[in-house]
Amino acid sequence: MVDPRRLLLVEDEPMVAALLQETLAAAGFEVLIAYSALEAKSRAKQFDPDVAILDINLGAGPSGVDLSFLLHKSYPGIALALLTKHPDLRTAGYSKEDVPPGCGFIRKDMVTNSQHIVEAIEGIIESSKHFREDGNPARPFSKLTAAQVEALRLIAQGYTNAEIAKRRNTSVRAVEQLLGAVFTTLHIDVDGPINPRVEAVRRFISAAGTPER
């Protein structure tokens, strides 16, 4: 009899964790849940996972991205995937260079689709490039550049143009031009009855949640 593949699930939302555990156990995985990166680190050594699914945002302490590098180093050959509400890494404040090579990406809004989740994880185990859902051209903000997404995330955090310019080491004028390009790409009418900055923030929060400062 073949031993079941061991899957480490790191998710700080108990309802999401329970749903995924039920789905994955039914698909033949042995699932260990950890609710934080620190708990995952302390329990992973004995569990020796074949694959790990990590929520990006794990509350206080290390993030799922931080944990992905630790697991990648500690368990050579482990299959990794980030599970998140974000459309892509950029809206979470990361780039593809910030995660280990071969790390997959699964949208959290798909957790109720058990077939999709199982196929995604099977694909990640076989070859993660098949399940980088952050590359879907239909995802929110897919047409924005990395700089434009960063500017949008910063205004969603409540920062002024002056503060954004300081953080990006550029001029306020350059920030204004950058945000103008965001509004244009998102088809937000700057002369309409809706404040374009507020509308851009509304769309960001709708797609990715409220970003932490």
C-alpha cells in the first residue's frame, strides 16, 4: 500500500483550513494544519511534508512568503504553493523574485471548488508552472505595471502623493503621472462625479482586501 502524500496546510482562518483539510483528505492526502508560520516550523520537522500550501497573510509574525523560503531550504524537493485572496503577488507587496523558484499560486476564492483545488495541487506537485493563477490575464489589475500596482497599493494604504513619492524615491509629479496612468488603464473617469482616487482604492480593496501598513 502506498503511503499517502503528506501536505502541510498553513492557514490562519479556521473555517478555510477545515474546508481544505476535508477536501484534501478525501483526495488521499494526509493533512497537517498549522495556524501560523511559527507553528508550521515547529511541527514540520516531524511531519516531513511532501507539499505545503501557505496562506500569504498569517497575521502577526512571519508571512507565508517568509515560511516558503524556510521550507524550500529545509525540505529540498518540497512542492510549494501560496494560497491567497490577492489577484497576484504585486497586490500583496511582493514580486516573483520574492518567492522560491517553482512556487505555485492558488486563489483563495476557489477553495469551495474541490475539484479545482485538488487539480491545482496535483499540478503543483507535478509542475508548478501549470498553476500560477497570478498569471491569469483575466485577473484584476493584470494590465497594470508593477509600478502602477505598487502606487495603487500605497494609496489604498492611505498614503498621500508626497509620502508615496518619498517611498518610491521620486517626485510628486512623477507619482501624479503614475496614478493618472492607473486611472486611465482602469477606465476611471477623472472628470466624472466619482473621485478617481477613492474609486481606485475601492476597486483595490474589493479585489485584494485592505492592505496592512
